Amino acid sequence: MSFLNPWVAAGIAAVVIPALLILYFLKLRRREEVVPSTLLWKRAVQDLQVNAPFQRLRKSLLLFLQLAVLALALLALARPIVQTTAADEERVVLLIDRSASMNAREGDHTRLDDAKEQAVRLVRTFNRRGGGWRSFWSLGGAEARTQVMVISFADRATMVSPYTTNTTDLTDMIRRIEPSDGRTDLREALALAEAYMAPPTKLTQGMESTPVSAETPAKLILISDGRVANLDKVVLKSGTMELLRVGEAQDNVGITALRTQRNYERPEILGVFLTVRNYGPAPVNTDLSLYVDGTLATVKPLALTAQRPAHGQSASAPASAPTTEPAAETGDESNSASLSIDLPLDSAAVLEARLSRADALAADNSAFAVVPPPRRMRVLVVTEKNYFLDSALSGLPLAEYPFATPEQYESTPDQYESDGQSKFDVVVFDKYQPARLPVGNYLFLGATPKLDAFKPGPKVEKHVLIWWDETHPVLRHVSLEHVYVAESLTLEVPQQAEVLIEGPKGPVLARYAQDGRHCMVLTFAIENSTWWSKPSFPVFMYNAIRYLGSGGAEVEAGAVRPGETLRVPAAAGADHVTLVRPTGAKLTLRPDSSGTAYFGGTERVGVYRVEGGMAGRDQFAVNLEDDWESDVKPAEQVVVDRQPLKAISAIKTATPEVWRWFVGAALVLVLFEWYIYNRRVML
């Protein structure tokens, strides 16, 4: 604890306290009176002795009480404040976590509310004016100042305020920080802090070529529940960091995956796949309800056991990437459950899965999916001529599968695409690399897409297939043991690509999705192998077209998470579109020259609707679906650069100035002193 006005209080004390003592030394002037009795002589003598000047003070409870009242009043006048370890720093950076787990309820408020309140209380301990000890002893009599910078972060970091000493503006900006449902990633916040944190340099005499820091490194204070992912990739390059932990709640049940897929043979049947998990310390019984355009369709009861604490893993260990496929069935004795539900749905709709049980985190109690209307798929085949493809596609339940030559495809783009998007559900490129690749789903056979991520290499002759992923939907029931390849390409694929088949020189079949383009690349032509003669080839074509056109494509297009950018196509001729957020707030977006608008503010879960957008692509579902954020139990420790962060205590008082407590104590003593005085007088 320190004082903002110690010298003012000391000056007043030098005057008031001696004055009080003098009052007890003064001799009262008394007039002489004739009395009929000597009963009061004894008390009169005592009063004369007490008021005799220059005599030794006698013990008096009233004097001690009055001195105590004066002392408390003077302490209040000195403006005592609660001191923190950061209060002595020259520069402080506050890192405020506003990710999904910070929306967990702690009574009638959220963790983010607690974090902002703690940040405000910290800021109020800095730069208090009024001639305190620091200002008195600072160099040249100038008041020492603490510069404070505030950064809020979730999956992305935002500069709330650069370095400043203005406490009032800082507190206002901190209170305006908005919540987010994004994931916690500390790396960008540290990079932003370090960009501003680099102290100015100066050249010392005799060391003109060696810059020397003019200021000490800043102290960083992380205000979070400790649920920070990817800590193994976080590096603290300068300064020191401490943790101010907020939050206690652990009870949470969340929907971690929601996928939909129409039945290939019966498009009017919608398959719904969900995963629900209990992250709390107690077993849970709840109901999962499915709503179609707001109307209840079905209810499924769930019984989930308590989450078992992880052994041998730090609470702040990095989390794995969010899954994109529903988890496998785990049985009754599990804290998670996977459900597969078939719904009759013969129209486009918005599907909502909702848990009936309220818990700490509301963001994962609901998940949404935008379901397109049922239809049979249209497949375009771009090839010079291929009997094997014609034979395989003729047995599939397709609406149509026209063939086009490469020259036709390039010369008449309006026939095959519209507004930068393919008109077909799947396009098959046989031994042909197209010059353009609009948004859509593509199967390349003996060719590669013209994307920077793919780098074809020299050809490989006469080989067999070494490994394939039998669990993937594309290769389910596909046998490749006796497939021989006469000639294939070697292929360097991006790190994000999913390799499904391996050959002697690398990937043979790979899947890659980016910017609305979902590509599956096979490095050899069908006729350059024995695969065309195997029963597994038509099965592969069935699986691949089904996956690209209805299943896998919906996985890529539908799994929008908070913070990701929406690609909003505008209707033909529209110069603007209106985006309606889940809260009902509206925002006008301007499309670019290609007729596409972009929106990167998907920070909250829910359904985003577009007014004036392209029909069929005017609704977007944003879901949390993140095990790391749904597990709201605060981390016991946070490890950065292999070192646990030092935990600092939360400030309990709403204001660092505690003079009100001293004033209250002084009033109590005044009442007590009044009671003692009146009791003596009445005796």
C-alpha cells in the first residue's frame, strides 16, 4: 500500500495533533460561586488538576480515541491505494483474453467481465496524481509515470490502446472490449506487443556503433482463464510475463461437431451427424433437439459420464486442431456421444441442434447447418475421349454427366460457370489442366490443378500402390492390392492436403480444399493402369463424386468457425449486399469486380444471412466446434518458453484508493468516543 498525498496529510498532522494535545493542557477559566455543600469539591479539585498547565498528562481514553480518529482521518486524507507489483514498472502491457471460453458464466457475469474489471483495477493503480512517494523521489522532482498498453486477443489480436498514461481513457477503452467466440491464440498478441515494446535506443560515448536500450523491457500481464492453445509455439522475445487468472466454473456440455449429408440415392433424406461431449466433473443427463427452420423435428436423450482428468498432460498443453469429422461411437460409458440421425427433408432449410441443459458456456449449446435443397448431381467430364469414364458414370444415379473437350471448355466459359462458380456439382478433368478454376468441386485424373500449392515432378513408370487409407469415405470398399500403374506423375502437395494413396515416389491420390475449391488429384490416367478392369474403379468413382458433390464439399463449405472470412457472392447486377448478423445487426458490404463481397467479422456463432445475395448462397452457419474452448476448466498453470508464468493475485477492491475504509473506521471511533464521554458525564 502507498499514499498519493502523504505530505499534505503530514502537514495537517503537524498542526492538528499538537493542537489536540494543547487542549488537554489548557487551564479553564472558572468563576467563583458560593455553594451550599462540599459534595462537588472532590470533582472540582480533579478538574483543576487535569487542567493545570505543564503537568504530566494523565492516561485518558478519550485522548487516545481522539488521536485515533485524527490518525484515521489523516490517513484517509493521504489517499492510500492498493499497490501491485506492476505499479512500479515503467511500461506495462495488458493482454486481455476475449476468446470463447472467456464467455463462460461466473454467476451473473462472464469471465470477460471479470477480466475487464481486473484490467480496470490494475490501470487505476498506475499514474495517480498528487505528490506521492514516487513523485517526490523521482529525478528532478518530476512525477514518475507508468505507460500502459492494452491488447485484446482471441484467434486474432487487436490493439485496444497504445502506450499511454491517461487512466480515464484507458478504462473507457477496456470496458468497450467486445466478446468473441474465436479460439485463443497468444502468438499474434505477443507479436503485436513486441512490435510496440521495442524500446528506443541511444548511443553511449565510446560505443557509437553499439545501440543501448534507453528503457527497461516492458512487463506483460496476461489476463485469462489460461485456456490458451498452441503454447508450444509461443516465444517471449523480450520483457517478462505474469498471469492474472480469472474464472472457476467447470460445468459445460457442448456440441463439438455437426455435419449434414443428403443420401446419394435418396436426396430427400438428410443424414445428420453430431458429437456431444461433457467437459464437467459430474455425469449429465440432457436432451438434444433438432429444429428445422425453427420447428422441432426430433429429440434424442443423452447420458454422459464426467470427464476424466487427463494424466501426464498440463492443463495448458497445446490442443490439437479441431476435428472435421464426427468422432466414432464410444459406447454408453463415455463423456462423449456420437449420433447419426436420418431426417426426411425435401427442401432447403436451416437446421439447428440444441442442448436443453443450461451450463457455463452457451456458445456450444447450439450448432447450425444450412442445408441445400435435394437434387441429383450434375457432373461434367472434360476429356478428349474416355470409354472407361463413360462406362463408370453411366451406372451412377446422376441427373446428367455431359462430356466436353478441353477446347469447348475453354472457349465457352459461360456454358460451364456463372459468377465465378462452376455450374456443375463435380467437374472431372481427364489428362487436362484447365487454365481457369472457378469455385467448385474437381476430380483430376492424370493431371494437376494450376495452383501454386501443387508442384508436379518427373514421371514414374511401372509401379504398384504401396498404401491407401481404407477408412476414408472415398476409398471405402475400394481394393487396390492388384492395381498396377504403367506411368504416373510425382507430386508435391501442400502441407494442408490430405494424402489418401501413396506410391513409391510419394502421393498418388490427394485431397485439397482452399478458397471454395475442393480438389481431388489422382496422378495417373485410368487407361495407364489396370484399375479400369477392377470392380473397385466404379466404386471409387461413386465414392469420389458422392464425397465431392454432397459429402466432402459440404464439410469444407459448412465448417465455418468464428473468425473465418465469409465469401459472399452478390446477385447479378447488385452493387451492394446487406449482411444480417445473428444479433440482428445489419452491415452493408460492397462486392469487388468479380461480384464477391468478403466479411471477416464472424466473431459470434449463429446464422449469418445476406440480403441481396445469390440465391442458395445467402446463408452461412458459424459454429464453435472446438474441444479446447468448450473445456472451460481454468488451466492450473500456463507454460511459455518452457517456464510456468508467475501467477499474480486479483485485486479485490473495485478501486485502488481505500480511503473510504479509513473514513468509516474514524466514524465508528467518533461514535464510540461520544458514548464514553456521555457515560462519564452522566455518572
